[in-house]
Amino acid sequence: MAAVAGRDSSFIEAEELAIRVESDADATIISLYGELDLASAKAFETAVRHAEGADTNSILLDLSGLDFIDSSGLAILVRAAIRSRQDSNRLALLRGRDQVQRLLEVTGLAEELPFID
């Protein structure tokens, strides 16, 4: 994803996960690539918490580049959704690849998380 004028962009690598964060006054987009597991969960949690603390209208978590997610990654998504509901419902998610989406469906989280696609 190319950087857009007026938008801040950063790229974080944590174990087998790459995280791209793009933000401006309107939105923060956190795109995930690779494997979100216990080894990379802290970096993702930090990115989400930073976005929540920013003065932005919406936070979009793009899961479309994820190859794998484990229970630690699922827990971060659930906690972020709960915080969003208690705050201003700024959080939205884009669906992951088939294997990621299948896990979300099996766990019942596909219906609970705020997917927009």
C-alpha cells in the first residue's frame, strides 16, 4: 500500500508478522501480513493501543494479509472490539484469508467482531 499525502505511515516487523500502520486525522489503518501468534502479539497490541489513543475518527484492522492467527491474536481482536463498543465504536475489521476467517467462524467471533466486508 503506497503512502498517501498527509498520511503518516510506519512498518513494524515482529517475528513472522509485518504490521503497516497508516494514519491521518480521519482514520488509522493497521494492515497485518504473515502470522499473528504469541510471539508477535505484543507488537500488534501496541499498534492497536496506539491507534486507540490517537485522535482519529476510525480504526480499521485489515486482516486480509494474515496467513495465521492463534488464540493470542483472537484475544487482542476481542479486547479491542470490547473497548471500541465502550468508547465510540471506532473499530472496523476487514476479513482475513480463508484459513483465518474459518477460525473466526468456528469460534463464533465472525459474528461478534465489527467486520465491514
